[in-house]
Amino acid sequence: MIAYPCGFSGRRWLLLGLTFLMSSVPLRAQTSRPAEPLAAQTQPAEAARPSEAKKPAPITSKAPGTRVDSEPPAYVKTVNQFGVPALEKMDWLEFGLTNVMRFEHRDDDYRRPELQDDAQFLMRSQAYVGVRKILDPFRFGIEIQDSRQWHSDYPETNRDVDQADFLQAFGELYFADALGKGYPVQLRFGRMTLDYADRRLVARNAWRNAISGFDGFRLRLGQPSADWQFDFFAAQPVAVRMHQPNHPDEERGFYGLVGAWRRWASIVTLEPYYVLLDEDWKDRSKGDREIHTLGLHGFGPIGKTGFDYDFDTAFQFGEDGRRDQRAFAGFGELGYTFQHAWKPRLSYSTAYATGDRTLDDSLSERFDRLFQTSHPYSTSDFFSWQNVINPKFRLEFQPLKQLRVDMAYGAYWLASDSDAWVVPNRQDQKGNSGDCVGQELELRLRYQINPRVEIELGYAHFMPGPFVQNTGPADDSDFFYVQTTLRL
């Protein structure tokens, strides 16, 4: 077993990580070699997708979990790409089918009130149909989701179950080149999914068996292959009701302005964002909330050195019931890709999010994770971007063309020792139990059997630290899963 890292405090890890990231980027950026051209760094999968513009797809971040899903989703193709001669002219019709099946076994699950083992089967089927071009400027898309769960020892939840409902059902007005060549204007209205910046606050969470959506509208100027893009959306989160038709949550509104500047992509891509979560509860025992989040995400390669970086910083303000919201979160990663046939990449990252230091004062200081995906922080799903200090080392490589492997080691502290370890809701309000939560070892293997079939195996081992030992049961935890993904 690896020794507990608690002797080296979380705040020291945070300072060390920030110093390392801030000092390394400028030094490495001062290379005499020219930056790699945008087209040379384009991701092949994105470049192959149909696009309205002739420009290559943008450079994407290499930080795990940050890659925004395409529109339409990645499993969708235009019908003329299916290789059927009779359909070769049907580039206006989009269609896709996918099925994801996952077996999970959890030993000592900290997400439950008591540590309990569990094994379950999850399945999600999705189908998409969309029409573009032929009816321009009007377009539409429909995506149906059927998510089911079997053999769990616990009751069904809307994270895992959403039987036969609309994930997306939208109309769209699309004006090609309205702002110049390659810069369209899109107005989408209806039900849709949202995926923005590095997905730390707004994500189409594909790890969750029942993906959630939003009802509202979105105005987009530009597109992901353009030098700049600007999105405005106003929506209500869709409440997943498992066995009944889903409906928008009328007590919650979600609004956002998200930009992207890619003209300097060989050095940095910048994505500023502002989002507002407005909760007005009919139940007056709940406090209304108005949480504003202002942030900046950036990433890029560091010349031709093999180094790359990713950062995100977010500040929250507003009202949380009768308290004022004041919270902060940050993330930074520095990676290096070696010149080797296996394409190994070694990275170090630090995630930080404030916790509430004093529960009975006028300030609410716990960062609100909004609609993020938490899986990149912990394969076991024990942590999120709330009251946490999380340094992590990761190694990724590709020993075969079809096989990708990544492994990671992460350690976890509470940013505030008087606030909760949020996922299991453990807390010592007096802060006498320490702040070291523990550490986790992670392993994932993905094998692409053919273009339509992928199998994925994952394992995580969590070792609790003094905070866990001082606040309740503190067994080591194991999580194992096998997942298959089928695409038409």
C-alpha cells in the first residue's frame, strides 16, 4: 500500500502545483522553433466529420474529460457515409444508433450512507435523426434515449434510469456564412444538451447512464471550426422522471454566455464564460438561490516542445438563500508527450475548489459544481469540483493501434476542514478530523475492436485518509467496470 500523503498538506500541494504550472509554461514557451500549424495538430476524428466550413477542426485540449462532444453527437453520420450507393447523395440526412452496456462492481461504496457492496448492469440506447441543408434555413434534430438498470441492491435513481424519452428534440434556423465565410448564425430552440468549455460546469455527461438535457433556446454566432465563436443560451434543466415523460424544472433557470477565441490556437485557445443558475422554489422552506459564475478556460501546445497545458479559473458570487455566495475554483494541467511509437503522455494536474469555512456566518463559500461531469476527478466518483484540493499524476499511452491505456494516482484534501466531503456528505463542523481524505489509484483500458465496437475496462482503488477514519467507516474501496460501446 502507498503511504498516506497527509504529511504534505493539501495547501502545499496546491501551491506547488500552481508554481510548477505557472513557471513551466513561460519557460517552455520561449522556444526558438516555430509553433506547429493548426492543421497539423487537428484531431483526426473531428477532421473526418461533415462540416459546413472548409477549415480544419480546432486544436483540442489533451486534459482528460475536457473534449466537447460534437454536434450532432459523435455516433451520428450523414446517410451518404454509410457506403450504400443508393444513398450517396443524401448528405442532408443525419442518422445514428448507439448502445452502451456497463457492468459495475463496487466494494465499500462511499456514495451510500453505510459502506455497502453493490453490483449492477447498466444499459443506454440512443437513436438520432436530423435534417440539414435541404430545408435551409430550417433544420431539426431528434435524439431518443432509453436508459435502464438491473440487479442493483438499491432503488433506481434518475442518474441511471430514463426509459424511452427525448434527450433532444429541437428546431433550428441556420444561416450559413451570415457573418462571413465560415461564420454561420444558428438559433436552436426546444430540448437540447449543452457541452461547454472544458465541461467542468456544463456537460453532456456520457458517463452518467441517463444523460440529462435542457429545454430552451441557444443562439450561436460562428462555429467550432471558426477562429471565434459566441453562444448565448437560456434554458431550464430537464427533470428526469425515470418511468414517466420528462419535463423542464420550472423552478430553475440556467443562462449563459460562452465565447471562444481560436485565432492564436497554436499558442492558446481562450474560452471565457459567464453562467447564471437561478432557483426560485415554490417550497418556501428552501432558500432561493442566484449563483453567478464568471470564468476563463484556456489551453494549447507549447511550441514544438512536446508540452501542452490546460487551465480553468472560475469565481462565483450571488445569493445562496439568506447568505451571500462567494466561492472560487481553479484547475491547471501540464502534460508532455514523448516522441515514441506508443505516444506516451505524462501529465500533472491540480484541481481546487473552495469549501465553506464558517457555517453560521453570512457567506456561503462552497463552490457550486452546477451541471458538470465529475468522473475525471475520481474514477470511483467520490469527488467533485467542490471543497477539494486534488493533485493528480497521469500516464497515457497506446501500445497498439486499437488499444489505449491510461493510469493515474490522485490524492485528495478538503479545502476547508470544517465543510463536508460532499459526495458521501461526511463532515466535522469543528474541523477536528483533519483535511486529508485519501488517495486513489486508477487504471483504464480501451480496445477498439472495429470502427463500430469498443470495449473498455476500468479499475479504481481508494485508500481513505485520517479525515475518513475520524468520521465513520473507513475501509479501502474497489470499483471495477466493463463497458461495451456499439455504433451503427
